[in-house]
Amino acid sequence: MKRILTAIALASVFAVLLPAGAARADLIEIYLDEFGIDMQLWGTVKINPGRSATFTHALGILYFNSKNIKKQHKVKPPRDVFTKDLDKAKQSKNADEMYNAALYALQRGMLKEFWLAVDEALKVDPNHKCKELKQFKADVIDKPVTADQAAQESYIKKIVRNPNMRVDVSNHFLLLHDTPAKVNSDNEWQKKPRGQARLELLELVYQTFLLKFKSMGVQMEIPQERLLVVLFNDYKNYLSFATSLDPSLQSASGFYVPSVNVSFFFDHGTRSDGIKKLRSKLPEMKRDAAKAKDGEFVRFLRALDFLLAVDQENSDITVVSHECTHQMASNTGLLPRHVLIPAWVHEGLATYFEAPGDATWAGIGAANEERLTFYRALENDREHSNIDFIVGDKIFDHAAGIGAVLHGYAQAWALTHFLVERHPTELVKFYQRLGEFPPDTALSPEILTEVFNECFGDRRAELDSEWRIYMSNIKTDTERILGE
């Protein structure tokens, strides 16, 4: 049990984690010597009289011994930063500053705050560019797709021939799944049925993807049909289906198949038989501990249950945000579905939008600790960590050849992150040029470099230096706060 706990990293980003009305956030460093657990937690902490501490999370409240807190860092959460910036803009009646506050909220996945700032900007200037965003909300974001649902259901059920699966829909997605229709009463941390929670997450990715590029002035095709998604409740069924399509998918946590235009996932709580069995026994163990009046063990079991729930949620969020980005890029024409897009292009975009594996939805372009660590590991290798090597799509072949695929993803993520944030117009132009090639055309490193130079210019040393400087200033939330 100690080994299982130690392997679970927990660092829930406070932009989503804090309960409504929270005035601050804490980054606490905890060491639970009784169980060999050393971790960092985001949340709000209250030190109670005596030795107890109360930890508040969106999933609920935990209690532990205050002696286990090694350090506690006070942090101003993004909602407070947003509110301060918006209030300042309202006082000066500056619509552009309100728009900037909206973009800050969008970057952190705070859609409610994003639209609040847009509305405030339009109060000051009814003809502000926010007017187009507001119309986009009415025409696209809030408008359900009206395509033939029955035809889509028939299509996806022919792909996954499982009579136990049923269909649920949201405004823009059709989900075929066999997850439980109700919340598990023994799981105190589960707030919604898995199917509903998955659709809400998919809609969040859908909105943030479209709004990010809309705010950049990029015109995209709007999907006229619901995007199709399959969610397996059991990992073994998912694995059997995935490997029947392609044996190389054996290690995939989720995947998107452009040829059928469907994304496939599984409930991450079912991946490990050991954890699955442990999770099933926890309710009985907690009841036995309560009968024995062993308060310390009850708290431990609740903490274990909590960690497993957050780990499952974080895994779901990471893979869904990644694969849904592939699907969104293909269905909006940003990256054409029938062209052999270079691996660094589509994986770079997907990793830019994905939420880190140790965090709840952190918004767009969050500094991913895993991606950043692997980027830094290769940063000084200028033969392989350079723009030409990545743009020519050699990085993934090289990484696979040395058993270091994560290094390839990290380099693609780092370059895409830089180009989206510093050269978005040129990057979208590059995407569009790739879409002009005939389907199934093999794009050589020479062709890719030529097209890239058309869009960005051939001043490679200057662009490479700018990229290095940009990446040297990228920090995870934890690094930034601890540095401050």
C-alpha cells in the first residue's frame, strides 16, 4: 500500500480546484512519515486548534495532522488576479483591458470569467471586437448541433459492436459508452456519472480550442455534426478493441482515428487490477475502521480513496484534452484530416492543449512538468534539439530509435508552445500550407523546411535563439511559486 501511494503524484491546479468564493490558495509540502508519502498539494488549508489541519478541495474535505506540513506557501489564485484586473479595467472604463482580462481567464480555462469580462467590455463599447466573440457564443458555443443523430448512432455502433453500450449526447459530442448510469454511492468523491463528466470535459476542450483560435483571428470550419467519442468502462475491453485495430495501440491511454473520425478512451480507474480491487475494498475497510473507532486509520483510508480519485480524474483529463485536440484540429480544418501531417505538428498542438498529468484542467498552454523536464534533458543537444531537426519531422524517428519517445513529444511541445504564443500568424499560415498538399503525399524534411521558411523566413539562428530564451522563462506553477 505504501508503494502504491508513493507512486501517485497529486498537484491539482488551483484555477479549477478552489471552491467558489475562496480568497486564497495554498501550496503545501506534506510528508506523511507514517506511510512514506512525500508530496505537494494545491488547495486551501486551515490549521485547527491542537494538531489537526483541514484541507479543502473541490472533491471534498480532508483532515490530517498539521505536523505533516513541511512548508505552506500563500498563493494568489488566478480568479483573484482576474478579478483585480477586471475591476481595474472597469474603474478606468477601458474595454481593451477588460478584453485582456478575458484572455487571461481563457488561458486558464476559466470560461465563466472569460464571458463575464467579454460582457463588461461590451457595456463600455458595444462595438468592441468582443461583439464578434459574443455572437460566436450564440451561433456556435451555445447552439446544439442539429445533424441526424440517429445516423451517427448507427455509424458508431457499427464500429464498436457492443450491445451493452449506450449513447449520451451534449451540444457538440455523441458519446458511446458502457459506464454506470449512476454515481457509485460508495465513492464519496465521485460527484457525477462518468458519462456526464466525460461529456462536460469534452465540451470544455471544444470551447477553449475554438475560442483560443477565434481570439487569434483564425477562421475555422465549425463542425456540423457531433464529434464521435467512445468510452470503455473496462480497460481490458478497451485494450482488446484497440489492439484489434493496431497492435501498436497496446500502450495508448486513448487515441483518435482520423479515417473513421472517432476518439476512443477508457475509464482510468480500471487500468490496474490491483488498484481496482483495492478501490472496491475501501468502503468495507472504512466501515470496519469506524466500528473499531480507529480514527487515524479512517482518515488514512479516506486520504487513500481521495488520492485514487484525483489520480483517475487527472489521467482522464490529460488524455481527453490531448486526443480531443487531435479531433478538433481535424474537424475544423486547422490540420486537414486526409493529409500526412508531420508528427511534430499534430503532437505539438495536442500537447500544447493537454492538461498536465499531475493536474486538473489547467487551461491552455499550461507548463507541463513532464514535457518541460524532458525538453530540458535534450536542450543542450543542439544536433537534435534544434528547429530544423524538429520541423523536418526527424525528432520522433530519432527519439523512437533510442527509446526516448517522450523526448520527441517534449521537443514538439516546446517548439509549438513558442510558436503559438510568439508567432501565431505564421504558425497558422504554416498549417494552412500543409493542407494544400494532395492527400497521402509524403512530406520530406526538405519540403517541410522549405514550407516552414516560406511562413517564418529563413533566419533560423535568430528564431532558434528567440525560442531558447522563451523556453528558459517557462516554468511550472510550482517552480514559479517556490521561486517567488
